[in-house]
Amino acid sequence: MSSTDTKAAKLIRKCVIPAAGLGTRFLPATKAVPKEMLPIVDTPTLQYIVEEAVKAGMEDVVVINGRGKGSIEDHFDIAFELETTMRARGKTADADRMRAIANLVRIISVRQKEPLGLGHAVLCAKSVIGDEPFGVLLGDDMIDSEDPGIGQLARIYQQHQKAVIALMEVPESETHMYGIAAGKDLGNGVIQIDHVVEKPKKGTAPSNLAVIGRYVLPPSIFPILEKQTTGVGGEIQLTDGLATLQKTEGLLGYKFQGQRYDAGDKVGYLKANIAYALKRPDLRGGLLEYLREVVKTEKP
């Protein structure tokens, strides 16, 4: 097997989930509870993200943590006292569910000591990732799809051996809220990116293709991020690092399949709760009845 074939056969085994943000948009709830642990119905947002990575075949999940976020590690650990109590009370199925969370995947926690931006958070994982491609999943971006979003990107990476970022069309009025990419449409949802910019000023966006929180990146992104100067918001922006990567190695975008929910936005968080609750047979009927009542009584 040639070195090229070896590289092509290499699996995406590791991923990074940045989870060190302060969660100020959800205060006061996030004063003591990490925003990534806020529940979608009865399951922490972060657990859905981890389950997506596991479904895509990831073996190691590197969580970039911050101060006061020990509950994230606790959630994915064995809760011996809780399980023992539930089993003693005959709640074996519930105890088994708790143990299944602990056995999901190998969680590696890395501390980001200062909130210096998404690019810096990814850089914090360098020593754990090593010299291999890896996924990045943002902890408040949910993609509801039978085919996991990060797995879709991993396949594109393996086909083309170039960094891949998730893209989604947004209204022009919202382009200033996202990283925006533009380029040549290669077909089948793949875009050869020639320009990417973080939160362009209104009216200056090169397209309406927004960068969504899923990436598959080569290890060569790390030396780029090490040299990256601060950008929008005075932070080390991952988008700026991607712009450099595009010039040196090329960069692809992929219009992923699935429904995206921005759980870092209050309205997006509420939408995710409703959508996931409606998928539950034990909740769907009662929730639909309530929603119909709200629509009926809501004044125009």
C-alpha cells in the first residue's frame, strides 16, 4: 500500500467538542450549570453531541473544559451511588441507562484556562489529537439526522483528503451572524471554498452559505492556529485559521443533510426542545394538545 493509500484509509477516530464558554446568553441558569448541560427534554445538550460523534465511529472525544464545568465529566462517569440506589428500588432499566452513558465513549477532558476564542479552544486539543485528522463539533449546534452530521463530513474528507466544514443556507439578513463561505459548487452538496470570512458586516457577505458547527480538519491546522492573531471580538477565530488553510491546502464545504438547531440561542433552544419532545411517544400527544391550545388562544 502506498503512502497515499494509507492516508486515504486512515479513519477519523478523534473529535473535539469545545465546551469552555461562559454561556452568558442563558444566565442566570448558567451561573452554576454549564450551558452544554442544559437539557433538551431530559437529556443534556452535550450528550446529543457526543452520541452523534459515537454514531459516526469516533473513539476518543476531547472535551475542552473550563472552570466550574466539572459536572460535564461527572455526567459521563459512573454514578455508583445513584445506580446502586436505583437497582435497590427495582429501577433496573434506569440504572442501565445511566451506565450506558458512562460507557458511551472515552472522554478526555482538557482545560482551556482563558476564554480566548474557538480557534484557541481547538488548539488546546493539539497534544491529544496528535498527527491525525479529527472532527470538531460545537457543543450548542445540534444536527438531527439519521446519518450523523460529523460522519457526513468525515466521508467527504476521506474522499478528497481536504478539510471539510459544514454549510447551511441562511437568509441574507442573517449572514452577519455567521462565518460565511463562498466558492465553486462541485455537485452533491460539495463546495470548493475560495473565500471564508467571520461575521461579515451587513451587505458585505460573499454568499449566504453559513459555516455551521461541524468540521473535519487535518493536523496542519494546529501550527496555523498557533500563529493566528486575534480577530472578531478580540478572539482567536477558527474561521480565520480556516481562511489560511484554504490558501495553503484547500478547503471544502458540505451542505449537510439534516435539521440544525442552534441550542445556544434561546429561541433555537426552545425549538430543539419542542422538536425532540415531539419525537417521543410518551410526550407527543400531550405536547401537541397544548400547542394547539396555545395557537387557538394566541391573539394576532
